[in-house]
Amino acid sequence: MKEAAMEESSNNWGWTKTRVKLMVEMKKMSNIAGPMVATSVLQYLLQVVSMMMVGHLNQLSLSSVAIATSLTNVSGFSILSGMAGGLETLCGQAYGAEQFEKFGIYTYTAIISLTMVCAPITIIWFFFDKILILIGQDTTISHEARTYALWLIPALFASAILKPLTRFFQTQSLISPMIISSFMVLCFHGVTCWTLVFKLGLGHIGAAISFSLGAWLNVMLLLSFVKYSSACDKTRVPFSKKAFLGIREFFGLAVPSAAMVCLKWWACELLVLLAGLFPNPKLETSVLSICLTISTLHFTISYGLGAAASTRVSNELGAGNPKTIRFSVCTAMFLAITEAAIITTILLGCRNVFGYAYTNDSVVVHYVAVMTPLLCASIFTDSLQAVLSGVARGSGWQHIGAYVNLGAFYVIGVPVGIVLGFISHFRSKGLWVGIVVGSIFQTLFLFIITALTNWKKQAMMARGRIFDATYSDESVTNHMTNG
């Protein structure tokens, strides 16, 4: 009896200890994820405000801005955002290892590298009208879309600074400055966009100018915080020529990181374009666009969870604490499943009415209701893969994630969607099934890789990277054992 009582007491103590550890980890995750979600939503609303303003002009302006926004995101902003993910490995691990000088140098390297990438992107934007006409778009719309894109070039170069700055704050769990600056920029953009579009009569060009001004305002606000805030005393370092020496290392992580972000995005955009080949292209394209818009809006939440997972994993790897990482990953997955369950329940409950938020056409609303279960399936997998992709970025195996996304969507997802959509005549429903199947395989592959990861070895590699391999395996192992 006495031994049984002692065993029960030991089990209770073990459960209490685990529960306390879980609560602590959830608090750390929430302190990063919550503000990152708010920041993502505020930044996403900038494009929404532009579309709303331009939508009150005329159909030509709305169509050209919609196309230009889609193409500039696909060919420019998404690439910069994806490449900046390389800092989630470098800066996150450097901060965990308390190598603050390298933390700052990595940020400078990223800004230089992304600015270099802006040059070829700008050239592509100069020929937007010819590209659009080549793929069968209306000539007038193509010229207007090009004009809008050209006025977004200043915002592109601002993003080359803004994206690394975002990771600079994120990887040291300093999120509040980004919320404040994003809110201020959204307010500025609302007023400025209205003034330029309507009062000064600049039309859709005014919306692009306002967006570019807002992007640079965001950069100025965050740079001011870095310069004057005591919270950045450790990581605020002067510019050094060492920043140029790390360009090759940064590109080695940035390119596959961009591929992780862009491959799925491009697959979704491709399927929306394919919907235009169906017998009733307006209906099919409208339904897929609504589903993609909802999925993109939801991803602002998933992105916050992924950012939290990336920060926690990279910090702990840099600090040489592999035992903590698995618990952090499990906590992030638990939060992702909970969030996905809530969102999908809401969508399923409102499936017959939420289509009216986008259109008054009852046929489209009914079609969206039919698509909702598939939309919920993709949302659920998006939540899980966002966390797993965050783990990949924090660990530094973006190249594996890029191969996973390439195989999941272009070897499996897109072909399945084409077969079901065109050969089996399921149309948009078949195309979206392709996205769901690709997402399921993406999540499954990333989960298996994460589950089989040797975190002790990853921590040794992280310490070797941060300290330029001056730590021997034995010294790193001793650090992790003592730490």
C-alpha cells in the first residue's frame, strides 16, 4: 500500500511538472504568436484598403489593380518575404547563442541581399503589360496593371529593408514595435489613399503611391525604434564590411526558404488561372478566388503560430537546449490543432451565408457552400504545415522543405487537381481537391521529417554555424549537457 501511494504521488508530481512546463511554453508561444497574428492582419489590410478604394472608381481600375496586386505579390513581395525567412535560422540561432554582434551583421547581410534581388524583379515589372498580353489579357487592363506595378517599385525596395527588420524583431521576441508601426501605417494609408485617389484625382495610381509611402514609413518607424530603444541595446551594432562576407551563406538558406513560401502560393494561383478554362469561367474563377481569399486571410493566423515555432526552435538550438525543442514543437502543434478546429467549426456552421460577404449572387454563394468542407480541410492542413514550416526555418533545413513542397504540389497536388477538374469534370471542386491532397502530403512529409530529426545533432550544427565551427563536437556536447 505504501509503495502504491508513493507511486501515485510520483505520477501526480510528474503530471503537475509537465502541466506547469506546458503552461510556461504556451505562454512563450502565445507572447510571440498573438502579436505576430495582429501584425500580419494589419499588413494584409493595407492591400484590402487599396482594393476597396479603387473598387469605387470603375471596373477597369479594379480589374487592373487586382491583377497587378496578384502578380506583384507572386513575382516580388512573396519572394522577398520568403528569402527573409533565412534570417529565422541565422538570427534566431545567433540570439539564442547570445552572439549579438553576429545577429546584427546577419540583418545587414539580408538587407543587402534582398536589395540586390529587387533589381531583376523591377525589370520584370517593367514588362508586365507585354507578359499579360502574351497570356491573353485585355490590352487596356494590361497597360493599367503595369502602371500600377511601376508605382509599387518604391514599396518593393522598402520591403527589402522591412522584411529583414521584421525578422530582426521576431527572432528576439520583440513584437510590440511591429504592431504599433503596422497600426500607424494602416491609419496613414487609409487617409493618404483616400486623399490621393479621390481628392487629388490620381485614381488607382494614388493607391500605389500611398502603399509605397506607407511601406517606407514602416521602415522609418522600425529603424527609429532600433536606434533609440533600450530593448535593442544588445543587438544594435554598427554596419561592418563583414555583412558582405555572409551573402553566400544567407542565399544558401534564403533561396530554399523562398521556394518553401512561393511553391504552394504559385500552385494555388495556377489552379485559379486554370479555372478560367472551364465552360463557365466567371463562376468557377469567382468561387476559387473567394476560397483562396479566405485561405489567405486565415494564413495570417497560421503564420503567427509558425513564426512562434520558428523563434522558439531557433533560439533553443542556438542556446544548445535540444531537450526543450521537442516540447516546443508539440506545444505549437497543439495550438495549431486548436486554432484550426475553431476556424473550421465556424466556417462549416456559416457555410450557407458567409459567401454573401463577397457577392449577392445566390449561385456563387451556393457553390461556395459546397466547397466549404474542402476549404476547411485545406485550412486545417495549413495550420499544421505552417508550424512545421516554421520548425524547418528555425532549424535551417529549408532546402528539405523546398523539395517537400515541390513534390507535394507539382508532382502530386496540381496533377491530381487537373485530372479531377478537367478529366473527371469536377471543375473547381476537383482543382481544390488537388490543393487539399498536396497540402496533406506536404504536412505528412514535414511531420515525418520533424519527428525523425535528431535535435542534439541540429543543436551542434547550429552552434558550429554561429561560432564558425570553432566549437568542437565534444565542447558543444558538454555545453548542452551542462546547460
